[in-house]
Amino acid sequence: MIIDILFFIEILMNFVKRTNINRTLDQISWKYLRGFFIFDVLATIPELFFGESLKFYWLKCFRLIHFMRLCDPLVLIMKYILNKETKKR
């Protein structure tokens, strides 16, 4: 339940996250609505409002869409290490 609450907070925060490309609230909201919004809502909202039941538990698989984002720090570290090693050669 705590993870679902954190994902719900993240859904709300995604409507106001600024980037270099999307600076206005309209641009940010529109980009999120066209992107990951539907997956985030399907993975989070049913569990929060209808309780933890096996009937809706399969919807949590939509959280796997964000799996690649979790790997981003590792990819950056590997690029840095490999770039440094190739310069030595």
C-alpha cells in the first residue's frame, strides 16, 4: 500500500516536472498524458481505491514499463567507465 501511495504521488508530480524541452505546465501535462500516464494510472489507482485484491493485482505489471528508467544510473556509470578505459588504450 505504501508503494502504491508513492506511485500516486509520483503521478501527481509528473504533471509539474520541468525539463529543458517542456517548460510550461501545459507542455508538461500534455507530454505526460500522451506518455506514461495511462500505465501509471492502471498500475496504481485500482489498488488504492478498490483495495488489495487478486482481481486487480495483475495491473501492477504495468509498472514494468518504468524498469528501464531504473537502469539509467547503471547505464551512465558503465558509459563513464568504458569511455575512460577506451581513452587509455
